[in-house]
Amino acid sequence: MSELKSAILEAKYIDMVSLADFVVQDCGLPDMDDDGNPLPQQNEVAAAIFRWAARQAPARDIAATETPEPESDTGAADRPEAAGPTNSDAQGDRL
């Protein structure tokens, strides 16, 4: 089940809408209103599936998909925070 949830959370929006469109058609739900205007059911179903996966996914699974790669320390001396304390504030004004 966790693989399904992870796949849903990593899916592209267009894939989720395509899945939701299939669900709407397969269940025989109306896709047009009385005036012939398309109903937003595909987007609503896709959003509901994503919310389900996000709410049900263990925190460690979500954190694993959102953890950025560590940055290399190349050029650390060029960054102001690596230089140590300064006599200026965040805007660069002298204290």
C-alpha cells in the first residue's frame, strides 16, 4: 500500500487527471451538466486521490520524497555566512 501512496504522491498532475477521468467514465458519472458544459469532476477526483495519499502516507515516506540532495562545500569561502561574523546587519548596513 505504501508503494501505491508513494506513486500517487510522485505522479504528474496530467497523469492524475487522466486516472480521475477514467474513474469518472468507468463509474458512469456524468461529465457534462444539463447545458452541455463539462463538469470539474476529473479535477476533484484527482485532488481527492492525492489528498488521500498525502494524509495516509507515513511521515518518513513523505520526507524521503522531499529531502533535497546535500550541497557540496565547493566555494564555501565565497559565501558571506562562511566568512564568520561581520559588522553589518542583514541589509548590509554597518552596525
